[in-house]
Amino acid sequence: MQRSTDPLLQELLTLLDAELPAAGELRRALHAEPELAHAERRTAAIIAEALPVASETAAGTGRLARVGPPAGAPIALRAELDGLPLRERTGAPFSARGAAMHACGHDVHMAALVALARAAHRLGDELPVALLAVFQPSEEAYPSGAERLAHGELRRAAPAAVLAAHVQPELPWGSVALDAGAVNASSDSVEITIDGAPSHGAYPHRGRDPILALAQVVVALHARVGRTIDPLAAATLNVGILEGGAIENVIPARARARGSLRAYRREDREALRGLVVEVVDGVAAAHGCRGTVELIAGEPTLENDRAIVAAARGLFADAGLHAAREWRSVGSDDFAFFGELAPIAMAFVGLAGAPGFSERPLHHPELLPPQESIAALARTQAILFVAAVRALALA
């Protein structure tokens, strides 16, 4: 007879407590040896050794490990393997020594998921649904590890839901933000090229200035976003790279820019893509130049499943946590690709005010979540797992 989901969370939390010391040591080892996207071989090996069951390789350097019943659709929980190309400045005794760093909490996420997998394994086949631990490569760089998994090994695993938790320094310690609907934006990159005609800077009338045209393109793009997208909708455009010319008194033949487009709504995503092409074509032509746009499609909008969110929010108190204020951003996460496969939900676990935590933003070289955050993350992962069991009536 399958175990009721009513005591399931408490059983997992009790078993988790016994796994936390080992998870703390695992986190230290992972933090000290970060690896960049597409190269997480040592990280994956450390994870595989710590897991209670055999794992399979996925998406190149990733790992999948199934715990619990061998049959039926599993509930997947994702943790990220890769670090960032930063030199650490935390001063921690287990700091990374090279030019890579776990500055986004991925070491905490991995250690927590290993602890949860070990706790769930101790329940064995009495676990009502299998837990599929997904250790995803390349979250911080393209090509996306999540997209590769969504089109490959994870699609074949056919999960009933895919879940994740992420540390967030801007939310209070002890709180978890978990809101229904869109919580992260879609993200696309664009590369703009303006081709003109070169000339001496003293004779600008003999050339066609791509830098002037590109400068007008940048200004026009920012103006058009505010006149194209509903101001109540979350959408933004940013130009972060401008390139052109090599000598101050020469009008070059070409200038380039790269930027990002972010939106919550599908129609706004398409509108942003369209307005870039329209503005580049029109402004370039007005300057006697030719403009081209290359679009690099990124992550879709991350939309949390309403039923899973509702079930999870009712479990926070049982794990000694409480609901944070609503937390949505126009940041993006390739976790959203898993929405192609099944209902998804991502929770954000607060760090502000945690014991000994020096408040720094994500991707900062001095960000160091405390060891206590492993427990908060693992408890949140457990909540999401039990919530999916309830919401999807899988028990």
C-alpha cells in the first residue's frame, strides 16, 4: 500500500536532517573546485560518487539519478553544475583558487539535491513517486544544458513535473518566494550590423557613417520600446555592446551592437523582435547605410504551475519556512525550457539576514551563501516534491 502524502514531507525532513553534515562537506568540495559550462566533468564525478544510486550521463556532462519506484512518471528536481568565470574574493577557507567560482549558489543547490536524493532513497519503494535528480550542465552559458536535456534524456524520462529552487540574496532569510504564473522573462539576444561607406573624418560628406547611424538606432530602440509595449507589461531592451572604428579621424565601413530583449508575454516577445528589425532598417536607410539584424533565440518565459504553487505554499510552515513577498523579475533561466515537457515550478530561497551572510548580489565575486542555506534549499526542494505529488494526484 502506498504511503499517504500527509506524513511524507515530515518523513523527508527528518531524514534530511541526518544528511546535512555530509551535504555540508559536499558543498565545500564543490565550491572549492568549480568548473565552467560544458566542462563540468570533475563536478559531475563528485556528484555521482555522493549519490545513493547509480546515475546516468546526460547532456554531455550532466547526470540523472532516479530514486524510488522504478515504474511510472518521476518528479524531476533540477540543480545546476556550472560555475562562473569569476575570481573569488570571499576569503572562505574552501574558496576556489582559479578563475572560476560558484557565484550563483549552484554549489548549494547541488549539495541540497544530493541530500534530498539520499533521504528519499532511504524511503525506498515506499516513496509514492520516483524522484529524478537532474544535475544540469551549462546553465550559465549557451548552448543551454536545459534545452539539450528537454530535447533529449529528460524528454525520454517523461517527468510528471520538473521543479527547482534557487537561492536569492534579495529575499529575507527563512522565506521562500513561490508565485504562480510568469516569474522570469523570456530572453533573446540580437546582433545589429550597420554597413556604411568609409571616409576620412575631415570629409564626412564623402562617406556614409555607420557609427552615427548605429548611435541613432540605439536611441530609437529605447524610445520605441516605451511606445510599443504596454507599460503594465514586463518587457525590456538593453544594448550592452557597441563596436566600430579603429582610428578617431576615420569613418569606418561597419559598426556593430549587441543587445538583449526580455518579455513576459509571447506577443511582447514577438513585438520586440519585430521593432528591432524595423528600427534598424529604417534608421540605417535614413543615413544612407544598410542594416542587418541577427536574432539569437534564448529562454522562454518561466511560468510556475498554479496547482503546484498552491499546494507548496500550504507546506512552508511544516518546514519552518514562510512565504516571502511576491518575487518576479525580468531575469531569465533556462529552467524554463522544461516547460515544454511538464508542469514546472521554481522557488526562490531567501538569504538576506542569514547567519554570517555578507549580503552580495548573485554573480558577485564576494557572494558566499552560508552552510545553513543548504538545509533551507533542501527543505524547499522537499516541499516542491510533495506539492507536486499532491497537486498532480500522483500518490
